[in-house]
Amino acid sequence: MNTPTDNSNNYGERYDIRASIAALVRPLRIEIAHTAHGWKIDISSLTPSDAVTALERDDLLVESTILCSTSSPQWVARLDGSIDEGVANNIVHEVSAMHSPLCADRRMHSLVMSGDGICAHVRNYEDALLLGVSAIARYLSNILGEPVSLPELVHMDILLARTGCISIRPVDIEIYSTFVDVGIATMNSTGSSDMSLIYDIHSDTWHGD
């Protein structure tokens, strides 16, 4: 049985290919804002299903209701406890008429709208950060072609603390044999990076500047 070898030339070619893939991916943009009832976070490259999955927690799944709307824009919301059809219809009507959808019902824990990426309304800041790190992990996973762990919430908090908006451009992602340097713009969403996260490929962990 032949044992595959991993020589330096093949290894370099592997990461050259990944770098080429990165050049084809559009930038990731994340913007957060505080609202009267929680937090609003816009993410350019996360799907609604990924967002809802990221927000799943065992304590919320014990007794909760998932409410969806197929009108434009499409959205999915999670509410604490159970609701009847009349209440559900009223929430659907209220959400479409409100700037802050969480106002529609005090039991609403989160609401994710589809569009150019997603726009999510959540009551807890930690959930907003969770969506942010999920987007970064999914973004790098798509480039590397393999699963990537989530950065810690504190990394996301530090990145958003400056302006509430960050962006990651493929040109600012540098891929090496053992780690990836993810350049992140926090001061100018269309400019070059001024901060970075380091992803260690072998340990599947993230580190800040």
C-alpha cells in the first residue's frame, strides 16, 4: 500500500489554489446597531438558515415557536413558548409594519430577514456577536474548503467596538501552510485592513492581534 507524501511543492500548490478561490469570493460586511429592543446586525454573506442554526440553544428549544413569513422580505422568528394562530397572524402583520420587529411581541427572541445576506434582530448582544463569528467562520470555511471553528465572542466584540462595522476583503486574507491571516477593516469598510484575526489551521483555533 502506497503512503501519500506531502512534499513542500504540493503543499504550496494546495494553498495557491486556496488563494485563487479567495480572490473569487466577494467581501464580507458586518454592521451592528443598538435598537430600542435589542440589536440589529446586517451580514452580507450569511444565509437565513445558517443564522437560525447559529442562534439555536438547548434552553430555547425546550418550548419555543418558529414563525415564518414567505412575503417579501422573507423572515423567520423564534418566540418563547407556544402561540395560537390568531396571535401568529397578528405578529406577521405587525412585523411588516414596524421598523423594529421585536416590538411585535415581547416573547420574540430573534428575527432573521433575508435580502442581500441577512438582517437579524436579536434581544441579546451575545446573540449578535454569535451571528458575527458564525459569518466569519463560514466565510473562511468557504475559502479553505473545510470546516472552521468559530472565533470567540470577545474577538467579535473587539472588532465591532471601534465603529460597529467591519469588512473582510479576499485580498486581505493571507493563506500560509499552518495559519491564515484574516485582515479586517474596522475604520473604513471599503478600505484596507487595520486589524486581523489569525486562524491556526492545525489546532482549529483563532487568535487576535
